[in-house]
Amino acid sequence: MKPKMKDLELEQMERKKKPIPLCQCGVPAALRTSWTKDNLGRKFFGCPNFQKKARNCLSFKWFDAKILDRTKVVIVGLLKSKGAMEKARKTEPVIWVIYLAFCAYLEFFRV
């Protein structure tokens, strides 16, 4: 079975001997990824109960160093490419149906 990304990140932390911090709730913090414009792809520790209304823990700590501006540009470009590829992939079946219909038309009328 292929290991999940979070499992790999935790494994990487263990190799670096970085302890998993505890949040203000007293539970081990969750390793998350920021997708904001200023911190695109940057890892941080946050409370696993952050979005639960019962708890209002705002524990937060960066896991990695600040990302260079060039890296941000590359990540944004990759995300745009991914979006374009996903959009093209969605239209691909339509193109095949049109192509097959055209081939059937040519075969039927022996053009």
C-alpha cells in the first residue's frame, strides 16, 4: 500500500528529529499546508480542532522556512497548468465523440 503524504511528512519530521508541538488544547498539532498568496505551499502546525465550533484554539507554528519569491511564482504557474490540464481533460470525451461521429459519417457516405 502506498504511504499517504501526511505519513511521509511525519516520517520526514522524525528523521529530522523535529518534535511535534502540542497546541493550546494539549493535543498534538496537525501538519497542514498553507495555500494563501503569501505562504503558498508552506507547511505549518495548527490545532486539529481549529475549524470545530466547540473549540476556539488558534495554535499556530511554521514547520518550514519562508518560501522564496521565485518558488511562489513556480508554484502558481504549476497550479495554473494543473487547472488548464484538468479543464482539457474534461472536454476530451466530447472531442472523441465528435471525431467518431465524423468518422461514422464519412464511412456511411463513403466520402
